[in-house]
Amino acid sequence: MRVRAAVSAAVLLPILTAGPALAVADGSDVSPGQFGFTAKLSMTGIPSPNGSSYPSYCSGSLVAPQWILTTGHCFHDANRNRVAGPVPYPTTVTLGLVDETKEKATTRKATQVLQAEPNDVALVQLDSPVTDVTPLTVNRLVPGVGQRLTLAGWGSLTAKDSAPSTKLQQGTVQVSTVGATTIGVRGVSPATTTSACTYDSGAPYFVPSGSGGQLISVETNGPDCPHTSVETTSRVDVLAEWIASNAK
């Protein structure tokens, strides 16, 4: 299994540490004006054990005007342990667009990270509220097997020579398993190989509704993309109270 936050040739560690992430493989372009709550997190100066540093990316979603929900392993120390508190390296958050080559993004700086337990999930505070994008509503019900969800992310289109996408990608998946804190999903459309990829860590799985939608889970890890296997995602219903009490 590959953790989906890019690590620049680093060795991948268990779920509570950090690893690589991609855009939606075998997905499709998102239409203009849709899913503006989907965020791209661009990070620089991430420390390595040898003293060097590297850049990386994650995806996420706006759940309150000043808060992004993403995967916890996107923020870590040189030993790849998840960290909380002040953002450990410069992180720029962009959202409110579907094509970086044609549109101007809403841009904020990340200032603080709150790590959740037991899920690999984090809340990221922005330096100022976002007022021109509708946040996702956090689901409070247990997801069901067979439920179909939309995935949107800024990750790579392939695991080979991966790079973050400049166009927001989407796909439809179906819930195949429900665990205590996670759900497993498989691709449905545009193809059975539609799946999260590198730099999609933290990408939202949601039920669209109007300009927003209901967030069900966030991307955690899975096999190299594209694939037809189960992708592991973190349930947000089990964190709904924690999110509500912090993302104000």
C-alpha cells in the first residue's frame, strides 16, 4: 500500500507517518465553477533525516471558512512522525478553481495543524477566512456499503513520474468495506481503475449538493494508481464532534 503524500524517494512508513500522494488517475476534468472547496496544499522545506529538504503536495477540503481538512501524515517531522501545532514548513493553500492555467485561485497560508485520533486526519488553520467558497458539510452518519461518492483531487494522473495536476480531477467510487474508522472504496466511473494517486492525500470523498456537498471521508492510502483494488479512506463521521469543536 502506498501512502498518498509525496515523499521524494523516501521510504514509506505506516499510516501514522507520512508518505507520497497523487491526483485522480483515470478520472475526468471538473467543470468550471464546481468543487471549489477542493484545496491544493503546496509545501516546501520538508525535512529529511539527512538534513536536506524537499517540496511536496497534498489535497484537502474546506470545512469551515478558516479550516481545511486533510490527511494527518501530510505534516510531519524529519523522522516522518505526525506533528501538531504551528505548521512545520511553509504551506500554501489554493482553492476556488478547476484550472490553474486559466483561473486565479483563492490563496491562503496555513498557520496551525491539529492532528486527530484515531484517524490519520488533520485540521489545518488558514491565516484568514475564505468567504467566496462554500465549505463542505461534515457527515455524521455511518457510511454504507454500496454508497457512491465523488472523489476530487489535485494529485498526479499516474504513479510513474508523478507530478501534481494543474486541473482538478474527479471520479466516482463505491464504498466496498466499512471499518471502525475507515472505509474502503473502489473505482466506478469513468472507469473501474478510477483511483486516488500521488498528491491526493487528504482529498475529499463526498456527496455533491449545489455549490457544496457532504464530506464522507478523506484519502489516506492505496496501491499504485491507477488500480481496481480497494483504496483506504478515513471516515469523518467519527470525527464530526472534534471537527465542529475546533473548526470555528
